[in-house]
Amino acid sequence: MRKILAAGAAALVLAAGAAQAEPVKIGVITTLSGGGAGLGIDMRDAFQLAIKQSGNSEIELVVEDDAQKPELAVQIAEKMIQSDKVDLMTGIIWSNLAMAVIPNTVAQDVIYLSPNAGPSALAGANCHPNYFNVAYQNDNFHEAMGEYDNKDYKKTFILAPNYPAGKDALTGFKRYYKGELAGEIYTQVGQTDYAAEIAEIRASGADSVYFFLPGGMGIAFMKQYAQSGVDIPVTGPGFSFSQDVLPAIGDAALGVKNSATWAKDLDNAANKAFVEAFSKEYNRLPSIYAAQSWDTANLILAALGKASVKDRQAFRAALKEADFASVRGKFKFNKNNHPIQDIYVREVVKDGDVLTNRIIGTAFTDHGDAYADQCAM
């Protein structure tokens, strides 16, 4: 799907300075169908809205659905680079797709900015000047909950899908969690039946469960967990309790603690404007995926105000400055082009009749990642 976004009446401009008046083509590969579609739709919608509100009519978005299939994502990326001649690429949600696409993309001197996936394999020795992660490094949210769960739990059962982000998730949790593990399971990507895992949890003697199951996987797990009668408390990263899945999970999510770099109640001007604009445009609250995508778009807009995208060295330097108003507040890049940022603990609450998250504490301040020192940049 190709969309040329015309200039709108820009009531809100978060870009740092006016974007340069040069044609810029951005390839957006994201998940718009299947069980992970909610994540990609939020990513796409926030990105498009940020570009629309910038008033920059020279930006063309080439948007394609990867259907959560690595082989399709690779084909789309090659088409965008070879045929569409995109200047920049973004959009991938899932780490297995990111691993399939990003190394070859950056090797062809196309700058890729990740609005979500942050696999450890690209954060350390395999870092690249053309790869910027605007979201997080995969381990980060899980590190935060590992640290937080030390306060209340001594024997945790952990589970995640068997793909790069799932492995990074449990690695990150274990890096900071000091208690005993009652069990550790890697489930199938896209799995919908968790009866066996729930039975194992019930028999494990765990005093808590930590799980990372984004999108439809988390919805299925939480519904079945609530129906099972197991009363062991759960925690997770913000992805497991993001705005895109809370309506489907329902009241079973109430009170659950989770970690993220963002929530709708984060108190800064950029975030208030973002939540208002997104809610007005789409008649729903934004998710963490939307927030990260919004920041990605505004980082690009800020860099375009300082350098031509055709001048790769100058444009990379402009991106590295991160001179934009992030909805997360403080934001800067580490040496490996991954964020240094605060990570919060949130709680699922009801705002009227709507399930959402509110911040209840700070897990880490100015937190980087465990792989930056391996990056030679």
C-alpha cells in the first residue's frame, strides 16, 4: 500500500525545526494482518499521524504488510530498496523479522530506524552506523521487572516465545532477578493453547509468574490463566499488558504490574499532545507501539530539519543528536545507537470503563543496555 501523505493543518508540530523541502521516501514494513496486527496497526497509525501533523508534504510512505513472516519481510525490503528506492526504512515489530531484514538493509547503505524490535544480536559486536533503535534493546523492559520483582517474590516461573525477543526477554529478566526459578519455558511463536504450560505452573510451587507473550499470544494466555483458577500472581513487560491487548484480556489484567518506558500519564508536554492527537484521530488510546513509532517519526523529522537524507554521514549525525521532543521525556542514544532512557513500573487500572496503565514507580533511570560495550562504533 503506497500512501503519499499531503500536508495537513498542523495544529501540533513536534519536529525540531522545519523539515527540509526535499523528497524523502520512507519504507514501512510492519504487521497488518494475523495475530500480531494490532501492534503493527498502532505503529503505522502513529507514524502516519506524526508525518501528517508535521506539514511536510515531501515525505512519501511506502507501507507494506509483512504478515509476521520473515521470508515475506525480506522480499518486501528488497523491493523497497531496489525498485522503490527508499531513503529510509522502519516499521518491523518482531525480532525474527528484524534479524532477517536489517543486516542486509544497512549493508546496502539504507538507514533503518527500529520503532520496536531490538534484538541483542544487533546491539553489540554487530552494531552498524546505519541502524538506529528508537525503542529499546530487547532485554530492557525485562531487566526492569526482574529488578522490581525482587521486592515481592522469591520463586518465579518464567515463560516467553521461542524467538530472538523471547530469548532476550528471559535473559534480561534473569540478569536482575535474584530469586529462584520455579520453571522456564519457551513456547511456540503464535501459540494459542497454554493448557500444558498452565498445568506446569500450577504444579511448580511458584510464588509468581513472569511472562512475555505479545499480541494475540498474551491475550490467549491471560484468558486461559484466568479461567484455570490458578491464583499465582503474574507480572510482565509492557508488551504483555499494552493498550492494544488490554480490551481483549479484560478485567483479568487489573492490578498487574508491568514495565515500560512510556504510559499515557507520563507527565510531559510532548506526551500530553501525543495522547490527545492520537485519541482524537483514531478514537482509541495509543499503545507503547504507537508511542515508539511517534518518536521514530519525529526523530526523522528533526534530522531532516538539519541534514539532507542523501548525505548519509550528515543525516546519521543529525539522528544521533536525538534533538526532538520525545513522549518519553529524556532520550539519548548510546554508542550503539540504542536508547539511554528511564524505565517505569506500571499498573493496569480502569480509567472510567477503559482498562489502561498508570505509572507507579521508576525501575531504572538513564538505563542503557548490556551489549553497548561490545559495539566498536
